[in-house]
Amino acid sequence: MARFSPKPPFNRPVRAVVADIDGTITTPDRRLSMSAQAAVMRLEAVGIPVVLASGNVLPSVRTVAYLVGASGPMVAENGGIVLYRGEEWKEVVERHADPAVALRAWEQVAALVPGARRLLTDRWRETEVAIEEGVDIANVRDAVADLPVRVEDTGWAIHIIDARVSKGTGVLRALELIDVPPEEAMAVGDSENDLSVFGVCGLKVAVSRKVAALVAAADYVTRDTDGDGLFEAVSRLLGPP
């Protein structure tokens, strides 16, 4: 598969790659990175499926997956939704979070946190609530402290999520569907919500230094960022293109 002998930490079995979308396969202005697309195509060409795992809504995740050629199951809304192809390649959608929990939390935030506004894309969001950046996340967390939810800042939005799910739980389900042990998956991400994915995958790659906890948990931190960082990581895994 590779044309050279990868050095640690890339000299371990990798049967699937789990990639975040915003800030990982995009450019800083959230456009699709051609470098990232090339990296995904290289992985898929050698039989390594790519699982996209995002806090974004399912229509966005599904669209990006088809554009870059990612064949693995898709994780949307921070683990609230998992999409995969079932019998006869029919798409199956699993919902793992209770939307009523997030909506109740949003009601409290709207009443207690001045200036809090839901994202435009929330009209398509099914299992969680996402709030525009600009409010203090500490105030959001205080407003919902009595409810079974988790509040995470992805750098693009503040998400209110059913506490029973995370990107990590969604990724575990996705890997189960393609029969890949989590320890044989490489996770690539850039944000706070990728920590749960790092917690379940065997190889962890950070494509940004903006979240100290993610950098500390990573096996490798790329020199390049965003989609170029994914390309760098894949080149370390497979060898130069």
C-alpha cells in the first residue's frame, strides 16, 4: 500500500479514517479544500474508508461525503445522527439523541442568555441545538446546568447536545457498521468536540493548535492546518503522492 516505511505514530494498522469537516477538510473560510479531497480519494483508492463525523446537520454532511468520495457511514449533529447504506445500498438514518432534551435546554438559554440566537442551519437540525458564536459559553452552561445536556464550542457554533451522545459514540457506531475496531481507526480533527473521537480511536491527529486539550491528546499535530493538515497526515500514513 505505502511506498515507504511510515515512522511512529503512523506505523500501526489503520483500516478506517474518521475526519471532522469544518476546519479539517475545509479551508479557513469553510470552503471545501482540494487538498483534503485529494487525501480522501487516496485513502478510498487503497481500500481505507473515510467516515465523516461532524457537528453539522445531516444534509451538509451527506453532501460533503458525496463530493469528496467518502464511503463510510456518516456521523452528524455530534453523534445525534448516523447515516449508512443498508441492504441494496438504501440509506438508513439512525437517531441516537432525544431532540426534546436539547429544545428544553434552548428554552432556558433563550430566557437567560441575552443575545443568544440559533444558527440558520438549525431549521434542518434534528437532534440538537446550535447557537451562533458571540455569547459567553459559560453563561450557556450555567443556564442548562440542571438538564442532562452537554455544551460544546466547535469554533463555529455552540452546541447543546443530549448528554448521552457525542461524536465519539456516533463514531463507535459507524465503525461497528463497517466492522473496524476503533483501535484501528485514525481520527483527524481540530475542535473541542473532536476530543470524544480521540477518546475512542487508536491514532489521533490534530490539524490545529487552537484547542490545547486536543493537542495534548493527539499522537501527531500537523504543521499545516485545515484541509492541508489532513493531506499532510495522509501523506505520512500512505507515503508522498
